[in-house]
Amino acid sequence: MELIEAEYPKPGHVLLHLSDLHLVGGPGTLYGSVDSSTRLQEICDQIIASKIRPEAIIFTGDLADKGELQAYQRLREMIEPVCDLLGAKAIWAMGNHDNRANFRSAFEDASEASKPQDPVDRSYFVNGLRIITLDTTVPGHHYGELSEAQLEWLASELATPAPDGTILALHHPPVPCVQDLAVLVELRGQAALAAVVRNTDVRTILGGHLHYSTTAGFAGIPVSVASATCYTQDLGVRAGGQRGRDGAQSYNMIHVYEHTIVHSVVPMSGGVTVGEPVDAAEVQRRLAEAGIRIPHESRVGAHTSPGTLTSSLPLVSPGGFTPKAP
């Protein structure tokens, strides 16, 4: 039998994207109704049971609801064993509910070169794929913003393309808010960010903050917003209103190919099985029977992973960087 190659190969990179954990430091629940730690554990258990092997798990902010040190310590205790088991790197971005100093106290390796209250901005390399986290938080406020120093640092990082391109991860996504109330807490000064990322090797932008999954485009770049693991926004509410709910929690899978990136929303497990379940072995048998072969991904270029490369935000901006509007 002549084998037929599938239209697309296996992905070159597999990542997970989680957002808005909102862990609390004490024994209580979130807003008196949601056990955010239990919800996160349920999702972690689901990830482990799926046997997926991501290279990194990217968390786009609001890790703790009130920025408590105990919440970050609990988060580390929960996530480190999962990452160790999966062989994945944990990558953290800050959200408007987070506290930079307390985060750094719990994750001492998260931003070694910065002072406690400096933005948590980092550049990682994961097997040739660069992942940059930008801290969009404004301490004491819930809207997001980036300083000129941050934008200058980002521009300097992007000046050299990465072998497999760059993923930009931040909390406040540069997308329109479909819920009117969310405009109060959106990312401000988006034109300046667009001027930096346009026509660079940034292949996708990851965000959170909204507590629902959505997609958009920004400066010619796809944007994917992951929902929350704690509680979500009900977009079926009467138009113009807003309602949080303990339901529809999810995370995203990211499959990176040479010429495209696929973002897939994964709801929390549940529901009655429909049709015949098919395991991995049976899938392979049926493909072989049909003469279909899925080739392995052809990477952009041969490279050896340098491990985790860290580049921290300079404390003083060298020169007044003023990005031009797009």
C-alpha cells in the first residue's frame, strides 16, 4: 500500500496556557463561593491523566487573588510536582491581582536580577522557541500599562529573531473588551506596543484577565486569551451586564508548527461519553490501515536548546524611547 502523508506534520512544540488562578493564602474560598485551589488541582489532574507532554506551561497572571505570600507558596507546591512529572518548564506572567515582591519571595528563581517591586519581565528559550513575558500590571490599579523602559527592553529582545519565533505572554490582552465593564481594566497605550511588535518574529500573543476564552488580531499578530481556572464570565448574560460563575473553567493547548500555531480550548473534564471512545493504539491502527502517515515536524533550523535564557528589564532606560503609533 502506498502511504499518504497527512497535510500537516506533528507539531514542533507543545505548550499549555493557563490563566487567572486566583489562589487564596488561607483556608477560605474565593469570594466565599469558589475553592480556586481545588479547581486548579482538578485541571492539573486532568492534564496529568491526558498524558500530554508539554515543553512549558505558561501562566498569564492573577496567580494569587490578593497577592499573598502563602498563596504563591501554595501555588509552587501544587505546580512544581506537575512540571517535574511532565518535564515542563513553568513560565509566569504577573496579573493585576498579583504582588511582585511576594511572588519573588516564593519563586526566588523567577526574576533573579530584579528588585522586589520591579516588573517581572523575562525572556526564555524553550528548544529554539522564545517565550517573552511582559508585566502589564500597575501596582494599586487593575488596568494594565507598559512603561517606555519595558517597551525598549522588548524591542531590544526582538531585534534578534529566535530560531522558531517568539511567543509574547502578558496578562492584559491587547484585544477589544466585549463586556463594557471590562473597559475599566483594559490594557492602555496599546498603540505603543503595536509599534514594537509589528513586523517582528512574534508569532502569537497570549493573554488572560478576561475570564473567558477569545481570539483576535493585534498588529498583524494572532492573540489567544485563555479563560480562568477559578471562575469564568458568563457571556450569555443579558446584554450589557456581567456575571461571574463557578463553571466552564478551562485551559488552552498550544501546538506550534513551522507555519502556524493552533490554540485549542480544553474545558474541565465532564459529560457523558458520546460514540465510541478510541485510544491511542487504536488510532494508530486505523491510520496504518488507511495508509496515512503523519510526518514528524521539520523545524525551522537545527539548533541545540540553550536551556532557559533569562534577560531582565534594565532598571534605567538608556535614552528616552518613544515608540511611534502604528
